[in-house]
Amino acid sequence: MKTVGIIGINGIVGQTLRKCLVKMGGMEIKEFTRQDPLTEMDIAVLCTDNADSVKLVEQLRDKAKFIIDMSSEYRQKPGVPLVIPEINPGTITKDTQLIASPNCTVTPVVMILDALRKRYTFEEVFLCSYQALSGGGKKLVEEANKPESIYYKNCVPQIGSILDTGYSSEELKTVLEAQKILGTPQLRVYPHTVRVFVDNSHSLGLTLRATEDIDLLEAKQLLSSYSGIIFGENNFTPKEVSGKDEVFVCRLRQDMYDKKIIHMFTTFDNILKGAALNGAQIAQYIIKEGLV
């Protein structure tokens, strides 16, 4: 039986990852805090911040065949695949030791684009995110629930640091990561990311522009048949999708002025498919494909 080690077991993502792996079965799970000495394992999943991930990757070079990093540290590094198993698992080979899992915000965007690009070619993506407190970890959840906090019963139009360009670091991630995952460097992404007073599950308002006129019925069929997406004619909300594995899509409609443009709303559990579940699925793929 192959062994999967979780480093950072005490965090929200680490705990959720463990539940995902137990549910999948067929593997031995090892648990480590950030301070524990590391032992040999087949696959290591780093549920750690950037600084810890850098140290741990070096420590694990001779202890793990594959290292899956959940932080943003290696996502744009050449030669490191940025993987969502529904989209680009083939970027992982037996020689790929280090694998990055993407930012939670970009995950539903690229899954929706991947579902629709079987028929359409997309040039532009406009998005506004409504990101839950859980995406900032335990400390943000605790801070936000204090009445004096800026996050308390509020919306804050900044996630991450503000760059010289005026964009936030979270917004830049959505641009670069979408292009890398889909292999479409020409794709133009126009993001705005917002933290909202919601406990769990991120949501996004999406507008997509294709090169062709979009048939709305066909788009619905493509979304409905895609693994990991649930499309509905009724509204989905963050509260009802929390704890569920899939990306939920609703409010799909054609633009009033241009048939090449569609609009929609998507919501999903950012701790599951946005983080822990995606890492677990990568580990499961590696084992099932006999790469380890």
C-alpha cells in the first residue's frame, strides 16, 4: 500500500485533506505537523505556507517520490506542473517530483472554461469573486467575527497585497494560473477579488467572451456533462454547497448585446475542491496511474 504524508495536519486544509484521503481509501496516511521529523513516504502533500513549503521541499527531496504543494510558491515555476486532475493530469510523469495545486479562486474558472472549450474558443474572462472567510484560515475567521474587524458583516475589496500595478496579489494569481493550467497564454483575464462575510465557500460572477456565437442550450449541456461540475437552473448559494465536492454553476445567460458573451454565477467549497480535495485527487491519480 502506498503512503501519503500530510505535512501541516493541524490546519483546516490538512484536516480536510485527511478526510478526503480516508474516503478515497487504498493508501496509508502519515500525519506530520510543521515541526515533526519527516520519514519516508511515497507522496507528500504540503498544507503549509510559502516559507515552510520552501524548507520542506528540500527536506523531502530524498524522502518522497512526489511532493504536492498547496502553497503559491511553485505555481509559476517553470517545469512544475500546476494541476487540476479534471483538466491536465497528463502533465504529471514519473519524473515529476514537485507538483503545484492552484489557487482556490481560479479552480472553478478553469473547470468551466475547460468544459466549454470542447466547442468554443474563449478570448476573455471577466470575474468578480466573493471569497469566504475560511480562505484566509483560522486567524481570519476569528478576527472577522469581532465587531471591530473590518471584515465583520462587510465586503473588503482586497485579498492579498496590493502590487505596483494596483492589482492585488490574489488577482494576479487568477490571471497567471488560468493561463498556465489551460495552456492558453493569450487568454485575457480581468479579475476583481473581494473578501465577504461568509463562513465558507467562495463564489464568483463570471463573464466569458468566445470567438464564436454561443448556443446557450449547448453550453448548458457541456457544463452538465463535465465531471466535477453541477449545473442548475435554480440558484446555488455558498451555504448549501459547503461540504460538497463539486463546482456549482447557475444563472447562466446570454449577453443582451453580443451572442459571443455569456454570464453566470458559480459557487464551491474552497477548502474542498479549492484546496484539499484537489490535492487528494492528485495523489489518487498518481497512485492509480502507477506512477509511484
